[in-house]
Amino acid sequence: MTLFQSSAYCAMFASLTISGAFAQISTINSAVYSPRQYNDVPGATLTVVSNYPSLISFKEQNVSKPTGFANRDAWHFSSNSGASPFLFGSTDYFTATMTVTLTGNPISPRKEAGFVFNNPLNDGGEFIVNTDGHEVVAFGGFLPFYAFPRTFQSGDTVTLGITYFRDSNGKNAIIYSANCLQSPPLEFSNLEQGVIDGTSIGGYLQIEKSATIATNSGQAVFQHIGISGPDQDFDGVPDALDACPSTPPCSLVDAAGCSIDQLAPCEGPASGGSWKNHGQYVSSVAQAVNEFLAEGVISQTQANAIMSAAGQSPCGSKK
Ligand SMILES: [Ca+2]
Ligand SMILES: [Ca+2]
């Protein structure tokens, strides 16, 4: 058994032991809205679009007042058509993804938006972007800290993802993703060693008030919101069904969660050993490309480009 096969084998067993949790997550069908969690500027104008899971939008205009801190608007996953938040337990493992488009006019004072964890005891933590610090960062509450490069600009659309899972040490861990970057798995170090029972999870917009700019405004648009069983490589195929763990970020994959490079690696066949010659490598790529074409994962133009690159590569050639 190759390393590759043994990982898939382990993933299969891991899914059996935690399959009960998937049933819980799979009941999530809606969002519950909590406008003005913070309401320091009640006179500001709030516009809400509530169309889970395709589009949620919060827009706050004229957030201006001499005193106070901020306005905050939130939504949370719900399994009862928005009547109340879904309450996550420490073994409710999941992957949640969405795109966030955050705009601030002006960018300072701070506008921030992203994922939020709210728990019964305190602030459970946040994974957000902000307009003035240009941060893409997870922090606070029980969440393991992680900072991506400070690349965010007001108006950007960022794909954010979170995978909460039990790692091979038997510890609860989290992986953050932002566009085509991923954090390593980070184990929880809080007293409860994971998500605290009764936590609600969703997204939020926060706008700090301006004492001087009457038109201080901002908007967060959340789209493509999804939640499923854990998908550690964020390729859209949950771990329980993924024959190819650790697919590189932003790869195109087949229904089994395998990229063409994983099905036909340059270094040698996925089943082990080495290529007999360059032709064997190219024909292995062709087989994968035909499968991807049949599944509609790639276009004929993309197929041609991949085959051309494979033909010109040194893969399988004798040194
Ligand atoms: Ca996957
Ligand atoms: Ca995969």
C-alpha cells in the first residue's frame, strides 16, 4: 500500500467514527439574522439582503456619532428555517466556505467582515478581513490564531474557508483557507480543547463609527455560502469521499477529489513505482484528462493545454 492509498484508507475509517456528526451539520438549511448586535449608532441606515445561501448583504450608511464604538450586523447558520441558530457541539466537525466582498467608504475607521463564532460564555473568535489593516486573520476567543499575508484591499472578493476536524493525534484542530492559501492544521489550546458546546457560527459586518465623517459607510456581501462534512483540502469533496487527500489549493478535481497531477504524477504512477517511459506518463495524463472532460470539469481548450504541457514535460523520460 502506498502512502497515498493508506491516507485514503485512514480517511475512510475516520469518517465512520464521526459520521454521526455529519447528520447534524447536514440539517443546516438557512440563516438567522441578528442586525445590530452592536448598535452604537442607531441613527445609521442599515440595508439587509437575506437570501441564504446565495447572497447575504449588510450595508451600513452614515455611521457617524461623537461617542460609542461600532455597529455590527451578523447572521448564523440555522437548521430550523431561520427560527434560531444551529448550536455546534465540540464534535460537530465541518467545512464552511463563502466569498466575502467588503467595501469601506472610507477605508478608515475600520470596516471588517468574515466568519464569527459566538459561544455562550464569551466571544468565540473571528476569521476576517479588514479595510484599514489589510489583514486576513483568525483570532479571538477559542480560535487558534493565524495571519495570512496582509493583502486585502477594500472592494476585494475573498474566498474564506474553515475546516474543523479531529486530527491524527485525536485532537480537535482547524485549518483556515483564504483564496488559494491554507494554514497548517492548528490544534485548539483552550480549556475545552475545541469548539465550546452551544456555539453558533456565521458571518458579520462591523463598522467603527466616525466622529467626523458623516457619510462613513461600508458593506459586506457574503456569497456561495456552504457547509458540509470536513474537507481538509477544500476541494469540494468531503474527506469521507475524497480518494486523494492533500490536493493542492485551487486545483480542479474529479468527483473523487483527485487532481490530474494526483492521478498522473510526474514522479511516477499513483499506484507506486516509476514510469516505464515518457509515453506511459502521457497516456496516463490522457486517461485523466478524458475523465475530466467527461465529467465536465474541464473544457476541450483546457484539455488541449494540459495534454500539450504533458507532451513537452520531461516526466517519464530516461535521464
Ligand atoms: Ca477534499
Ligand atoms: Ca482531494
